[in-house]
Amino acid sequence: MVDVKQWDVFPTKIFESQFKTTEEIKKYILQQEDDMINHAPTYTKQGADNELQKSKIFKPLVEHIHSLTENICKVYEYKYDAIEITNMWVNVCVPGACHPPHTHSNNLFSGVWYPIAMGDVTPIQFFDPRPQGNQLTPVRNKMTSTNTSAMAFPANENFLLQFPAWLMHWVPATPVKRTSVSWNVILRGEYGEENTLQNANI
């Protein structure tokens, strides 16, 4: 028997939570769906209002995200002055539409939440951010988070994810209408170590 000590080095963390939609939010979402599909019937569309975090309707979701981010910061051991949601918006993918691979610049965390039941929609997929992580890929006994180059998460009702804003993700073409709410988060406070000439207050 070989004595082995295992280290998780430079892990990429994705945080899962559940948030049950409110009737007010659901009513708003359904109205947004109709408006957005009428204006862009063949594409993935983002709602015109990208500051839903300021709406009273979305206050319960905002409070949930703040609480979740507080817990995430404890995991990372981050210091901060304040948590700020910089943007929040609705996404609608019509049947056949996809959301191309992308990241969310100028933020620390991003998130997605599925407010309504949608049936057999495509999952959100994340890509391994390590450029050389898959230079050689032996045949696998089974797929795990340790040996794969992409991870998918279902778009189930009330399902919520928050992840590093730099992590590349996308949504493949969906066979049915797909609706989600997305947001970005930044921590207000000091970045970098003091007197390193690489620090800033944001």
C-alpha cells in the first residue's frame, strides 16, 4: 500500500443553491418572455432592463444572492467592504437558439437562476480554464469532475449557480424555450497586497 496525500491545487469552484420563485417575479418573467420573443423571435435575447437588482420585485432574490456571496467569501477568505450586484437581467432562448461561449468581464462573480419549469431544455456548460489541462486524456472508466474538460448543470426550476466571472460558459441550442435570470457581482474594497504597486481600491 502506497501512502498518498492528495492536494486540490488551484481549484475552480462553482456554488449551487436553491431559490424558490415568487409570484411577482414569475409574473414579471412571463411578461418579459412575451416582449422579448416578439422582438427577437429567432435569437437568444437579453432583457432591456439590466438593473433588476434595483427592483422591489427582485428584492428576495437579491437578498439571497448577498447571503450566498457572503458564504462564498468565507470559503475564499476574502476581505471586502461591501457586496454589490452590478447587473441583473433576464435571458430568453427560443427553440433552436444557443448562447455562445462567453465570460463576464469587470466583475468577480456571475450567477444564473431558473425561475420557472421549462421541460427538456439544454443545460449550462462550463469549460476547463486550464490551457494545457487536456493535453493527454487517457480512456476513462467514468466521467468525473476531475477528468473532464466540460461540466454541465441542469436548468431546473429554482436551481441557482454562482461562479467566477472569468469562467467560460455557454448554452447549446435548446429544443424548447429556455428562460433564466443572470447577474454579476463585485466586491467593493481593497484588491492586491498593500505596497506592491499592484493594489487598488475598487
